[in-house]
Amino acid sequence: MKIEAVDFFYLSMPQVTTEADGSQDALVVRVAGGGHVGWGECEAAPLPSIAAFVCPMSHGVCRPVADSVLGQRLEGPDDIARMAALVEYDSMDLLQAAHTFSGVEMAMWDLLGRARGEPVWKLLGYAASHAKTPYASQLFGDTPQETLELGRKARAKGFRAVKYGWGPIGRGAPEADADHFAAAREGIGEDGILLVDVGQIFGEDVERAALRLPALEKARATWLEEPFHASALEAYGALAARSRTVKMAGGEGAHNTFMARHLIDYGKVGYIQIDCGRIGGIGPAKKVADYAAPRGVTYVNHTFTSHLALSASLQPYAGLEGHRICEYPVAPKSLAVDLTATHLTPDANGEVRAPDAPGLAVEVSPEALRRYRVDVEIRVGGRTLYRTPEA
Amino acid sequence: MKIEAVDFFYLSMPQVTTEADGSQDALVVRVAGGGHVGWGECEAAPLPSIAAFVCPMSHGVCRPVADSVLGQRLEGPDDIARMAALVEYDSMDLLQAAHTFSGVEMAMWDLLGRARGEPVWKLLGYAASHAKTPYASQLFGDTPQETLELGRKARAKGFRAVKYGWGPIGRGAPEADADHFAAAREGIGEDGILLVDVGQIFGEDVERAALRLPALEKARATWLEEPFHASALEAYGALAARSRTVKMAGGEGAHNTFMARHLIDYGKVGYIQIDCGRIGGIGPAKKVADYAAPRGVTYVNHTFTSHLALSASLQPYAGLEGHRICEYPVAPKSLAVDLTATHLTPDANGEVRAPDAPGLAVEVSPEALRRYRVDVEIRVGGRTLYRTPEA
């Protein structure tokens, strides 16, 4: 078959706030070919990502993503890799291209899986889809007491693992942060898996980050996520060397496989967290999993939006039985919930897994595409390059 | 003063082809404040870059670039750095942001320099603007004979240094490439400085690149530029270790200072090439120069467009006397020539330097802004977020 159409849907909550919650808007991609349809989601700013698909060519290696996709043959995984290589080379000077292509690539896997009647993880070469332990991904409370209660609530919902992120951490004294870490441990209980995400708050300041290590170790945090700028490899490596029990985690900012490899090789992370909606889709994410596993680094998905994104993000490491932790958006905005008719709810053991059904096996709700749609029109040189399509 | 207005002008040649010539379109930025105006240029895809300035916020760290710029105080270089840090953090999930901000940042330096009556290189802390040896930057010929003649022509125009790029190199047999390298040396003469740019053609395949080393050494090439993907640090380092006389050069793809530092530290480049229109502007480029110089790595500008971009690109290393090589667009499209009323022509010694006059000291032609303008309108949710402004 050939790629006949690629449609982008920009969706948004009525109000978008400055909180670090990526589920407030969405860019959903529909790819059609050979009588089939596949769906994907960019974890990216919608308007610039649409623009990177439809923009006029600037020169030979600054072409719109559309040029590497529309009309292309899609018969198997190699075709997806071929298109990815085209985008990488022909759009090398278009920075946003990786984010745009991520959702398109995801949708191509979905389409291919549906056409073949196979789950994506099988197309990736895995024999089984193993159970993952979902962690409740939530923000720190404003006070230690709130942090404690958030932990109790997550446990009450059945989550054995809880990640706290952002909030006040790194903005005040180390002692204040220590109170939050202790409250988090108390909230999730002695046997809970505690994960901490500080959202690049320390820039590349190793000393400021290191001041938080003793309290993190005392609270038995499994990992410290994104202490630094996504590319501050030396800072990651230096902090990893000073930590006794807490591993470094990072990688969500990777927009190509090189960045993830460098976090492993130079940043010495113990957990590599990949967002399929940013790194270029499922194919490059699988490459990172292949690179991480033999090096003793654990692959983890990064997912803060819909269950379409969640299913996609589970595929690259579905077959890695020992890589069990899985980010699970515990309190996304209604947009992210309503977007899909299918939801990957934890089973009786509290575990989730990539579905054993064709493609990504998540149905997108046409009603949600209409309800949350943001109308966009882009006109360049008298021509309409983009207008929100019909759902 | 405060940043009162930021305007983007998308310009284009009537026809844009697939050749690797970045001067076929342009994104020019005008920043106004305190009764002054400054100009900059993004070396980036215009439409996605405009979109990254005006797009609605997605969440707290995926904000449009405008949010970190409009209404901000601009009294000195520290304010520019402060806004750069705001963009880096608040737009960390907006991939295109660095390309967008690059032109804005450049225009802020121009504005500040004009307001203070000082050249930008003085604001950067340099005491003098030293002469640079411009190299003619051109593509390889289709045949070795064409390559030879292109070299003779460049020498006849007064260029002692010539860079050949892209074209057939790496697409056929190593022997065919060797013929081009030998022809290039013959064309520019025994005393010419020969530079070779292969535009990432080898991906991360060190062996294929290494097959070209003997002929490059025989032709006495000073550097081999971008043999690999911009982030293929290991491949750069491996090829550098196998080369006896030819240094590696790269860095034009860097969209933050980390990427440039990693090319130096892990990629072992001998020349670090920075495009101020991509790395975030003049400030981060100066940081790269500060990092490179004490490590024995030579800073070189990357410039393939207008003399506005050329002046900006000379500022970060204007004061580094020993860093002499300078990319000089020898045959840009008429758009890039017409864009500025001022041109930095080589002096009697065939050398250029950052002008000793306020700001970037390059006047933009309002007539060119009108003649090459591409009308753009972006509407989101019923509101016009962008419409091409008056020149």
C-alpha cells in the first residue's frame, strides 16, 4: 500500500495553564493507506508541529516532513525505517521535524499492524508482551502534608509505584525538599517504589543537585529523574558518580537515538526514559531499548497524555521482561481520557501490558476529536497549506 | 528599555530548489524597543519558526518563545542571557524554539549595540575586531573538471581559502571522490587552503568515511566537515583518531551549547562551526568560542545566507586573533544579497572583519523585505496569531 493521507488534529482543553501537565492539549495524527487507518500522537507543540509537516521547502535538507511521507510505499517495518531516514536527512535543518514525525511514525505502525492483523510489538520482533508495573505519575504537593496524602491516595488506587515530580523541589532549601521526600515515602508506605522527577531544575549545577542526594537516599528513592538540562551529560555523569543508591533517570527530551545513547554512555543513567511522541516514533525507541538492555540500563516509557500514546510507548519494550516499570498517567485532563474509547486499565495484579491485538489496539473517539478540536488555518503565499480536517 | 515588538519577515526566492543552498529563503526578525530597532536572521525553516513564536501555550514548559521576550527589560547583555534562560526552560518541550529565538537574540544584540553606540563584539567583551580570512563556500562540481574550474574562479576572485561541499561526494566510489579532491587542490593551487564539507553523507558509518581519508590527506585538505549526523559523536571521535593530518569540523547543527561542547569533548573536532541563526544567537555562540579556544579547538562561523547573518556570525569570535578562517557566502541567491544595503566586502588584503560600528552595523533594505516577501496568515481558534507585518 501507499501512504494516501496524513491528517493532523489539534485538540485542547478550554483552559491551558502553566502547570507541567502535558495532557492539556494534544496533536493527534491519522494516516490512511490501502483501505486502512492508523493513529498516532505527537508529544509536542501542536502548531509548530503542523507547520513542520506542511511548510514550503527551504532547500534540499530543509524540506517539510510531508515530502518524506506522502505517497510512499508502506509494506513492512523496513518502509517505516526508510521514511524515518528520509526525514532525518532531508529535514536535517528543520528542528521541529522529529516531533512532527513521531506521531506520523506511530500511526504508520498502527496502520501496518491493523493491515496485517498483528500487534505492533510482534512487528518489532518480540515474542510476547510482558506485564509492566505502572507507576502513578503525579506532581509534588505544595506542602509535605499534601505530598504525603497524594501518596496514600495513589496506593489506595492500587499503585505500588509512585512518581512525584516538579512542584517546589529545587526552588527552596534542601531541607524543605527533604521534608517532601520523607513525606512521599511515608505516603506510599515502606514497600512502595518511590520515583522522583525534578524537571531539569538544577540546569547543570551538580552541587545544588547533590545537596538533595542524602534525603533521596534516606527516602529510598529508586531514581532521580531529570536533575539537569536534557543535554547536560557531564552533570548527569558527575551526579551518578556521587550517588550511592539512587540511580539517575532521563531521556524524555531525546529527539533522536543519539541523545538517548549519550545519556547512557556519558550521563551514566540507570533508567532511560523515552517518549515515542518525541524521539521520532516507535522505531527509534526500540533501537534505544536494544541499546540499553545489554548495558544494564532499564528502559522506561515516558507518557503523560492519552492511552493511544501509552500503547505506543509500551511497544518498544513490551518483550523485555525484566524492564518492568511503566509510566502511567494517573490524573490526565479529560481530553486525554476522552480521546480514546479504549483504555489500558491495570489488571487484577495491578499490571498493564501492550495489548495483544492488531496495531496499537486503541480506538480513537471521533466525538472527542470534534469536542476538543482547535480550528487552525495556515495560509502561505495565497495558498491554504493547512486547515483542520473533518474528524 | 523594554521589548515592545518582535516582527518576523518570511522572504523567498520565486523558485526554491532541492540544492543544498540555504540562501533560497530567509526569516528576518525585527525587534523594537526604546525608540531603537535591531535586526536578526534565523537560519531555519520560516513557517515552523514563526509558529514557535506565536503558538498557544501547551503547558508550563512548552510555551511560545514570545512569552519569554515580549515586554521584557533590555538594558544590557545580562538581560539577553536572562531571556535566553527563560526560553530554554519555559520552552524546553518546544523543539523549534532554539531556531526561532536565534534571530530574535541576534536582533536584541543589534538593538542594544545601536542604543549604546557600540559594536556587538565590544558588548561581548572583546577589545578588538581582528581580520579573518574568508573562504569561498561553494558546492562541488558535477565532474572533477567542473570542481577544478570552480577552484580557479574562486582564486581569481581573490579567495585564498576555498570550501567545497556536498555534490557527488560519498554517493559513488571512493576513487571518484578522490578525483574531485585532487581536482579541487589543482584548482585552488598549491598555496590555497582547501576545506571539504560532505554534508552528513556517511550517517555514522566510520569505515565508509575513512575510505576517503587518504585522498583528502594527499590533497592536503585542512578539514573534513560533517562526515556524520550532527549527533554521531562516537563516529566523529573514531574518524578523528584515524586521521593523521585532516582535522574534523562540525557543529552547524548545534541548537544549544551542549551539542557544540560534546562535539569538542567526545567528537574530537579540530574546528567547531557555529551558526548563530540556530544555536540560540550570539550569546551561546560566544560561550562556545570561550570553551573552544583554551582547548586548542578553532572557532569558525557557519554562514550561508545574508551579510546580516555574516556580521552576527563574526561577533562571537571577533576578538580571537588566532581563529582566522571565516565562512563567506560566495554565490548566494539575489535575496541574500539584496536583503542588506550594507555588505562586508573583503579589504585590500582579501580579509573581512566584524564592523567597528554600532550593533551589527548592517542596514536591512525595506525594499527587499517587500520584494521577496511571502504573505503568511496563521489563524487558531478563530484568532489571527500571525499576519505578515508591514516592512
